[in-house]
Amino acid sequence: MPSRTFVELVQQAYKEAGIGGAAPTTVANQIGRSADMVRWVQKFWEKLQNERSDWSFNWRTSTFALTNGNDYYNPETDFAVTGGVREFVRDGAYCYDTTVGINSRQWMEYLEWERFRTLIVPITPGIPKAYTVMPEGILRYWPRPDRANLVTVHEYQLNPQELSVDADVPRLPAKFHDIIVWGAVMLHADRIKDAQRYDTAKGEHDSYHERLMAECLPKLMFGGPLA
């Protein structure tokens, strides 16, 4: 199933909601029921993303270049993380020297800021082996990078995506885009007190939601005997 854009989701939700008249051809400058449906699609997509902080469709892993002598980094401006970081995955981050290769990687421990700040006086140069996220969202490393060619690798969750223009496409896998349609119809039907249409939309929504949870959340791992 192909991905659908913001305006296409609004058009489909408008149709499924049974709203009379032609569906909007753009999300911009709408009024009345068309404006309502634009808002319902936006609101439901935000709500779905905020249900969990571990959706796989908002997960990323990236390699970031460090600068000799600098231990402060803003993920958006220094590392160009579009959309901003909601949360860094604390385990699994590492640093290595690109002139040596990945075999030189050194795992980094995540420390809460309250503990991390006790390590940084006096300032120590070296290859980072610990990091923190400061209260304002800045990444800080310890020891302070002491050479060029150092990179870090992090996993992280992006901030919820906002749909704003016609061509925006949700990060959600295309086969689940209909959950946004039916979620928007639920919001619309709830507003106008259309219980029958709400129940129909909820049934469709719940079917997609169950499959989405199974596919786009971390799998549970159970320990077993080692021998």
C-alpha cells in the first residue's frame, strides 16, 4: 500500500465520516467541517505518537562527529537531528576513532546529570566513555574529546511529528496509515454525537491498533536456562 500524504488522509477521513460535499483539496486555509477534519487528523496523529515513547517508527540511530576540545553538543544544531530528540536510548551508545575503525569502539555509560556533573571537575581530556543529557537537552561527554576523527553512535526517539502541509507524510508504515483516518473519524463522530459511526470507526481503529502494537513496539524477551 503506498504512503499517503496529509491532504490524502484528510480527504479519506472526510469521506469515511460521511460529511457532505466535496472533500478539501488542500489543508491550508480551510473553514467549517473541512477545517475540523484537518484538525482531527493532526490531533489523532499527535495522540497516537504520544501513546508510547518506544514506537519503532520514531526510532533512529545515527553517527555524530565530535570536535577536538568540545564536550557540549546540541542534537538539532550540532548533529542536525531533524525534528528534535524526544529521548536518547541509554544503553548501547559508543565512541570510536574513525582512523582506527569500528574495532576501536568504546562503550559509553549513560549517567544522570546529577551524577555526571561530579565527574567533570577538573576537566579531563580523552576518548569519551560516559555521557549525559543536560536538563536543557544538551548532550555532554566525559572525558572531553582530545583528538579529531572521533564519532559517537546513538539510538534515540524523535519528537512527535507534526503534519502541517499537504505533502507531509506520517512516519508511520504505509500499511497502517488508515489508523489515522479512522482515529480522525472517531474524533469527528464523538464531537457530533454520531454513536453508530463512532462505533464503526473504533472497530476499524482497534483492528489496526492491535497490529501496530505487535509490529512497531519492542519485542518482549524472556530469559531461559543457560544450559
